[in-house]
Amino acid sequence: MKSVNWEMLTPAERNQTLQRPVQTTNSELSQKVRQIIEKVKYEKDRAIFYLTQEFDHVDLTSLQVTPFEIQQAYQKIDPSTLDALKKAIRRITLFHEAQFPKPLNLETSPGVRCERRFVPIERVGLYVPGGTAPLPSTVMMLGIPAKIAGCETRILATPPNKKGTVEPSILVAADLLGIQNIFKVGGAQAIAAMAFGTETIPKVDKIFGPGNSWVTEAKIQVAKDAQGAIYDLPAGPSEVMVIADSSANPAFVAADLLSQAEHGSDSQVVFVTHSKELIEKVQVELSVQLNKLPRKKLAEQALSKSVIIQVPTLESCLNLCNEYAPEHLILQMRNARDFSSKIRNAGSVFLGPWTPESVGDYASGTNHVLPTYGYARALSGLGTEHFMKSITFQELTYEGLLEIGSEVEELAKVESLEAHRNAVRIRLETGRNRVL
């Protein structure tokens, strides 16, 4: 990792230092994704079979995972894996159940009652990427809040492997959560299939889950189509910022940086500290630990685009962090909880030496689907409420309308909306005559 001194950088150099690795969203990619979406939209299953063969190099005979395949998956995974999945599901469920939004019902004036009720999104699509490793954790992060919210139709799409099957841990995780409609399709074609529906794959109203630049672009495009589906949140390559003081264990810091770097070559890690001595020790640890990783090459590529930033004081980390708005933020310092109260922009924060980012990825209870690319300045990570929508209700008595009617008439007059004004006036006159 390259190392820079923040105080020695110009404003332009600081901005460049915090730039994410460029995600491919050029016009050529956009056009290719558009072609895929159009093909799936009009050719449906036929297009899915063709595109799966073209991109995944697999000739499928059916798109939906069968009950027999799910039964086989249980026989293929280790008992320890099954136990870990069940325990993680329990913790994630506990945290997400507590997020269930509460309805609101109150009188804003005598005779004027306003309500806000929450209802589940009826049909949701859950996308679980394939890539370089299976992601049963993403099944849990999407499937659990969808189940708690009460989404009636929950379908899952994930790319098939070279054998035309789905990794057993993904199938088991989905089955444990009651997800029965699982489809062997990935990439932009999976997003299009869930957005518009095919003969086999049901259409959904909202699509959830991370993915590469093709998936992200597909989610954006189908959301623009009135017949398509909206999506959860923008998600680019994964990232972490570690802020540490002189008390931090350099081995812990290096391990946290590498755990993010091994996600993929486009991941980004940022290490910020005021301690030059700690920087030197972390560099040594990075070299030692990197050589032991099976995914060393991927991690090396990510580290080559990442940076260590030396700052004069810990306080100066705050502005830097809030400007960068990391997906994951790890605070390896004394009084990490006190420091965390000043954080305004981050997807998920990990406090103290015994809280690696890995626990949030799998089993602490929080969700790991988080805003990247600085979107944490305005967006939250995935939660139960994302699988629901609120509907407001209002009910007035005649006395209630009499209470606020003159205000409504006056404001309608200001906006030159005479029909709005008349809708109130005609009721007030009718009510007045009824009373007389």
C-alpha cells in the first residue's frame, strides 16, 4: 500500500487520494446491458438459456432449482457449516425483528386524524452474486429482513456454476429461510428477468442485492422503465476505512485491511493514523499475512489501489472519514465508542480491537448490504424497513373539516387551484345546512 502524509497534500491531491477505483460504467457497458435487458424482456426464458450459455458457459435444461437439489445440498455441506448458518440466522433475525417499524396514529387537530401504516412490499427479488466465492451470507442478509417484513413472494436468483448447479451453502441458507423459488441465473439477465418476469421467473416489484458493474447498471436501467422494478441502493466495489491510534495492534489492523482486500481486485482499503510507528508495523504485518492468503493475487491487486494516510491528530481523522463516507469503518483506538459519536457518514461502524469487520459480514446481527462509493453520506444500509412501504391515512369529521377548512381554502386560493378550494367549501356548506 502506498503511504501519504495528509498535511503535505494539496486540496487536489487529497481529493485524488480518496477517489475510489473506477467502476466500469461507460457507454459501451450501458449499451450491452440495454441489449441484454431488451432480449430478456421480449424473449424471456429463451433469452435466459442463451445468455447463461454465453456468459456462464453452461447449458441448462431448467432454470429453477428443484426440491431434490435442495435435499442434496443438505447432504453436501459440513454439519459445522449448517450449525454456523443456523446460529447466524438467529442473531440476524433478532436484530432485524427489533427494526420492525411502528405505526403512527394521532389527531393533529380535534376531528382530524392522521395515520401511518407499514405494509410489506408484495414481491421482492433477491440477487446473490456468484463471482470468485459463494455468498450464503448474502442470502441471509436479504432473506431475513424480507421474511420479517412479510413479503409474500420472495424469489432468489444466483448464477450457476460450471456444472449447472448452485453452491450447496446458498441453497441450504435459502431453504432455512423458507425461500423456495430459487433460479439459476446471474448477471444483468437475472435483474431483467426479475424486473419484467419470464415464463418461469416471476416479476417482482423491488430488487435487492449487490453485484458487479453489469448488475448495478441493469438495476439502474430497469428502475427507469415503468414496467420494471426499483432497486435497494447503489452498490459498488466493497471498501473499508480503518482509523487507529498508537494503542492498536498492528496485526489486527493488517488483518482487517486484508479481509477487505481479498473480496476482489476492485475493493479498496484505507488506513488512517497519526502514528508513523504504527504505519511501519502494519506494513510489515501486511507482507507477512498476505503471503499466507489463498487469494493473495486478488488482495495484492486491491492493495495496489489502496492507501495509508498519516494525519497529525486523531481529531483530523473525523473530517477525512466523514468526507470519504466509507462502507465499513473500523475504529481501532482507545475510547472508540466516544470517538464514534462524532461519525456522521459511514455504512457500518466496528468499535474497538475485538470487533473485526468479518463479524458484520456474517453473524453479529447487522446487515452487510451497505452503501458504497460515498453514498453513505445520504443512504443507510439495508434493514427491515427497506422491504416495507408506508401508507398514510387521514379521516376527518365535519367538525375537523370546519377546524382546518379555512386554511385549506386560503392556501388553495394562493396556488390558484379553485377545484381544491371548492372541494372543501362544498362540504362545509353541506354540513352547515345539515346542522341547521
